[in-house]
Amino acid sequence: MARKRSSTLRDKHRRLIARSQPPCAICHQPIDYTIPYPHPDSFVVDHKKPFAHGGADTIDNKQPAHNRCNRVKSDRLEQPELRRHYTNRTW
């Protein structure tokens, strides 16, 4: 049976993490916290140990990430090596 996540808890953790505006925990680049989701550079919360692998839905298991970086990491346990190449592409 799938575990249910609390949207209230999710929003609380999101606010706590965003308060200090830390850089992306995956690529270590700054995050522009004003960019709205689902833009690739928007702020999302990543589970260090993915929920799919038994990770807890606690603040200690969460970290800030760009939407793009979180998508690349997916539900892997290890951090992928990311190389951010900036192009003239517009989203």
C-alpha cells in the first residue's frame, strides 16, 4: 500500500527550506526563488533518500533543488554528476 504524503507538511517544509534561500543541493548553483514552477530553474524540494526507496517525509530528508536537477536525479539514491551548460534556449 502506498504511503500518503501530507500537502500541509510539504508546504511547511518548502517554506522552511526557502527561508534561507540556499543553493541547489544537486548542482550547487544559486536558485532564483522568484521563478514560478514548473520552469526548469524553479525551486523544488528534493528527497535526499527518495520516497520510493523508503525515505522519510521529514525535513531532515529534504533539500533544495532546481526543478531540472531534481528531474535528472529522479528517484536514484546517488547524486548524478550534473554539468550545467547555459544556452540561448528559451523555455
